Amino acid sequence: MSDEDSTDRPDAGSLSAMYLETLRLRMEPEKFDVLADALKGFKKASEAGFDGTGFDVNEELFTDDVRRELATVLTMAATGRTDDRVVEGVEGDPSMGCMVVTAEVADDPVKLAELRAQMLRMVEEGDFPE
């Protein structure tokens, strides 16, 4: 059995909880509170079927770095993996959002550029799966 298959590996909830504890120590308290509010809002929204309710955060403190950490925590909780990466949808422009990719894609400039181009085409064409 490989180390990856080990039953000693923490589950997704434990991983995200550990990561949140490290965030609590390294983030400004006000920003961590906004992150915690966003996580609570995400939980409420998912319980409501993402009907547009649940999210109520301080927009001034809900900065790009907090959004990035939110994406990291949610990805970790959903996948149980710590090696996925959050990257900008458009390099150098955090206002264009972010996406989660595997470490392999994040470390390959060509693959990452192709994925970003594909995402931009989808946005421009409004071509999203329903």
C-alpha cells in the first residue's frame, strides 16, 4: 500500500481545519473574521441550494487575498488534497477571479496559459455548462 492510500492520512475536514488554524495565526484578525464569515455564508448557501442567499461579508475586508484563501480552504475541504493551487484567471489581474488547478498545471506555463485562454473564451462567449 502506498503512502497516498494510507488510512492514517487526515480526512478532508481535518486538513481544512488544520489549514484554517494556520490562517488564524498568520492573517490579520479582521480578515480572518471575514474569511470565517464567508465560509459560514458558503455553508448556508450550499444548504439553501445556492439560491442567492447566505453570503453577507464585509466587502471592504473581503480582499483578493481573502478570496484566494477561501478558494484554497474550500478546495481542500472538497478534495482532501493540499497540492492543488489557486491561480489568477488572468495572470497579474486578481480582479478577474481565480481558478483551482492541479500542481502539474500550475507548474507548467504552457498548460496554464492554455487553460486561462480557454476560460477567457468561455467567459467571452458565455459558454458555460448548465
